[in-house]
Amino acid sequence: MGGGSWRRADGVVSTVGARYPGRVTNLPQVTSASFRAEILEAEGPVLVDFWAPWCGYCRSMTPIVEQLAGEYGARLKVVAVNAEAHAPVAEHFSVRGLPTFLVVRGGQVREQVVGAVTKAKLQQAIERAIA
């Protein structure tokens, strides 16, 4: 696959912009063009939220991720990547399921959480990565 397509968990191949509305979020959106500077070369730890417009679990995690962004403030940069629209970024990090949350520090993935999880579980991963 590639070229703007993404295989959903149910096996259906989705394409960019296909019938699914975008996710409303206050998180900065990282693109294929900006991921190197925004994630790999970031000064401190970065929580990366990989999502897609058709992913209901991704939408359900948005309030939790935004809440964590507010709680961690300057200690943790929090960004979102539309894995469908920016497949090269997802491929770079070997993202295979959505939602996927990565904590990246010094250009390296320190923690990975896949799926809709509790705030506490996501927080534990963040704490392990930034300790």
C-alpha cells in the first residue's frame, strides 16, 4: 500500500479524504514535510498521536491526549499525525494500527502504546520515557 491509502483494522483499504470527516483537535498537526523538524529534531520529548479520520477510537482518545498536553505543558511536546494523509511518517515509525501513540526523545522511540487506552496507561508510558 502507499500513495495515500491505509488498511483499516477491518481490512478495508481507505484512501485520503474518503467519506470520513477530519478530526477536530487543538493539537498541532505534523505533516510529511515537517515531521523531521517537529519530532526527530525536537529539543525534548514528543508525544506523537497517530490517527485517521475514519478511526473512532482515535476520536475517543482526543480529549485524553489534549488533557495530557495541558498537564505536561512545556515538559512534553504533543503533536498529531494523520497517518492516512501522511503515510510516509507512519511508515517511518512502523505504525501498523491506530491509534498509536509514540513518545520520541532524541529522535528515538522510547515508548509505544497502540489502541484506545486509559489516561493512566498513556501517562505511565510518558513518565517512563521522560524520566
